[in-house]
Amino acid sequence: MEKKFKAVDKSELEDFDTECRACGLDPKEFELSEHDYIEIPRDSFMFTFNAKLTVTRKNISKTYLTGNATHWVADFSDDLRKGVFS
């Protein structure tokens, strides 16, 4: 069963998979856990949202901000290249 996220969209998950594979890693080795989801009303037609996404591999975890105007996949990619999850 596919995990449902509120602040992480399908294209971000596809980018996550791509970044893992580019570093020679299987995306299935990682556990993604979304938490601290908050909706912030701006007016009657719009709202922003933020959450945190914790990525874990082999007992190594890192938490990224997700939601509007975030770039967690780029931050994750930088961490992969730095060897954070090795």
C-alpha cells in the first residue's frame, strides 16, 4: 500500500527516487515519515501548509521542512552527496 502524504506531492517523491538512484541507492532502503503538518489560512481562498519529513536509512535520520516554498529534495540530494546516509 502506498503511503499518503499531505505536504509531499507525487513529483517530489519521483525526484526523491531519482536522486537516490543517481547516487546508486535504492529508494526502498529509506523510510519517509511526515509529521507536524500545519495549515495556515491566508484568506478564504488560499492557505499555506508546512510539515516536516524525516528520512531514515540504516538508523541515520534527517528531518527536512516540506510544504509551500520548501526545497527538501534538493537538501536531501545535497546530504546524499555529502554521505550523510552512508
